[in-house]
Amino acid sequence: MTGKRFVPALVYAALAAAIISSLGLLLVPTLSAEFGVSVSTAQWTLTVNLLVGAVATPVLGRLSDGPHKKRILLLTLAVIFVGSVLAATAQTFSVILVGRALQGLSYSITPMAIALARRYAPPDKIGPGIAALSVTVATGIGIGYPLTGIIAASFDFRWAFWFAAAFVVSAFVVILVAVPKGPDDQGLRRRFDTLGAALLGVGLAMLLLGISEGPRFGWASATTIGLLVGAAVVLALWAWRELSTDHPLIRLDLMRKPDVLLANATGLSMGASMYIGVSVISLVAQAPTSTGYGVGMPLFWAGFVMLPLSIGSQLASRLCRAFAHRLSFTVMLPLGALFVTLANLLLVVRHDALPELLAGMFLVGIGIGTTFAAMPGLIARGVAAQELGSAVSFNQVLRTIGGSIGAAVAGAVIAAHLAPTGRPASQGIELTFLIAAVACGLVFVGLATHAVLSLRRARRIAPHDLLHELQQLEPHDAVPVGAAERAEVFGAP
């Protein structure tokens, strides 16, 4: 049995991880100046963090399905602590890059916490607990960015990483005290797919390296083409491996279900297209007004630019849960993509003034909250209850992979458009927002087309089949899972 401290302890650990994962973006200009590297090179402190998160999330998620859930979570927090200390004490850029890579394990904390909540929380606490865990990422961004700016500006950027280390220690102690001791007698006991994990890591590393270093190597160079083609081959081998083995790292066979495929394609494409624009916001906020695009905000205040994103995402998430029984998930998806598209179009035209910057981040938050709130519901109606955890976890992995690709694309664009001063040129910033707008626009067109075709198909069916069709289109009529499973995904409105 678990006590009243159990769910709050998981929420605290997930919140700590979300705050730590938000450290990189705001500090990119500071790290560039501190270590004497270009902004595009400093951007790799964000890219490598996302890359490690993309690989670590399915690996640690699979391990947390086993009998040693608490031990795996504590070990993960210990590795994040080591990464935080390395980043805080780094004297070279290479060391801080290693530290940020180890901090990338923070992306896996929330899925692991959800697995613990599903296993140990009392039945009446599972739904609210998972609902609370699902919003920690947005909450962490809203807290982490301003806090990072305040600490780094008032003291030194290293103190932000020392704060992260202290935060991890407190989360470690909370988990140690509140989570039941293992092993879990109901945990899965099966062979780990080591080859699948290795192929996924190598494939993603080659893909991101090819995208990020393409401008330096040359897009038509043998190195860039070799990296991208090699990534495609390795990831194809990984997919074949996952579909052919009895104990895959990730259940790719679930992708064949239409709703799951739609949710995962949205997660990957929205993660990439949204992150292209978001990843340069801190550069714009802190750049001098003399650059032609900068707002000229000091580091102390720059973190508050992300606060509207957190507010917007939480507001949209709550509204989506409140209207989940009235509005189809297939309608929520293109609505979210539309908001992010409009945000980036606004930032293409006006990104050198604080009100427009804040408005753009609020619209991005609304879009993220709407789209990402709909995806778990889509997955829930497309898979059986016992497959729900694995399917939702894979969707989170794809969002992280998409974010990694988006950050790499932004870094590549910035690297190709540098002013003589070494700062990003105005054309590069505008092009980054334009690419993000076009990418989000394409996602919107695809999702809107799917929604319209689904509606037309529903209207063409015979009257006696209408109820069955609506059961496939509306979230409150989902047949693969029951009310308890839906509550785990959305929580109580």
C-alpha cells in the first residue's frame, strides 16, 4: 500500500525533471560567449540533450515495466545529478556537452513516474495522478525558464546547474521515502532488446548529425549524404528488428492501427515543426536591438518570455479535457496545428517587439496544449487497455525525436546565416520562423484533410451503422478502453 505522499512525490520528481530539461535553451547565447564557440555549436547543448532523451525514454520506459521500477528511477536521477555537476564545473565546451547529454535522461522521468502511478497508486488516485503528471512538462517550462534567467543573471550560469543538482537530490530523497520498495512481483520479466536500443541510438545520432552539420559539410557532400543515407538504413534495420523479435524495445506493430498511426505521425511532425521556431526564441529575446531582430532583454528577464507558452498549454489542456465529450479528437489535432502555424507567421512578421513575442508564445502554448491533449485520447481508443501504457510512451518518444530534429534544423539554418559579428543574421531568424510556419502549415493541411474525409465518410454510411461510426470518431464512445482507462489519459475535467 502507498501513502498520501506517493502521487505528490511522483509529481515532484517529474516537475524537477521538466525544470532541468528546460535549462539548455535560455543559456545557449551565454554558453556561446563563455566558451568561445558559435551559436550554432552552442545549440548542440540543446540538441544532444534531446537526442539522449529520445533514446533513453524507450529504454528506461521498457526497464520500468520490469520488476525494479524504483531502482531504475533512482539510478536515472543519480545519472542526471552527475550530469548537472559536470555542467556546473565544466571548464571546456566538451565537458558541458557531456553534462547536458547526461541530463537528457530527465525526459524519461515522467513516463517512468506514470508507470509507477499505474502500478502502485490507489484506484481513485490513478486518474488524477496521471493527469497531474501529464502537465508537469508545461509547468516545468513555465518555472524553469524564468528561474534559470534569474539565477544565471544574478550569479553565474553555473549556479543554474548547481540548482539543478540540488533539485535532483531532493527528488531522489522524496522518491526513496515515498515509493514502495521493490522488486515488483507483477513486473514484466523478459529479455531486453539490446540490439534494438543500439540501432535506434546510432540511427538517430547519424540523422541529427547530418542535419545539424549539413551547412558546414555541404548538403551535397559525401559526408552529409552518407550520414543521412546511413541513418535511413540503420533506422530501417531497427524497424525490421522491432517487428521481427518477440521482445521488442518498442511495439511498432501498434503503428498499424489508424488512430495510433495518426497520433504518432502528429507527435513526430508537430514536435519537429513546433521546435524549429521555439528553439530560437531565447536568441531573439536576448539579442541587441541593433541586430534588427532582437528584443534586447537581459538574461534576468528573458526566461519570462516562455511563461505565456506554459500558461497557454495548460489552459488549452484543461479546456480540451472539459470538452473531450463534445469535440472529436480528429478536430482537436488540426486546431492545435493551426494555432502554432499562426504563431510562427506572426513571428515571421514581428519578432523584434516584446508584445508580439509574448503573443506568439501564448499561441504556441494553445496549439501544443490542444494537439498534445488529443493524442493520448486517440491512442486510447485505438488500442486495448493492456497496451495503453506502451503506446502512449512511444508517442512521447516521437515527440522528443521530433523536438531533436526541429532543434537540429534550427541550428543548421542559424549556422548558414551568421552576421560578421558571429551573431545570427536577421535573415536566418526570419527564415527559421518561416520554415516553422510552413512545416506547421503542412501538418495542419494534412490533419484538416483527414478530419474532413473522416466526417464525409461518417455521413456516407448507412443509418444503422451511424452509431458504430460515431463510436470510432468520438472520444466518449471509445470501445477498446473503458472509463477508467480514459480517465488515466485525460484525468477528470
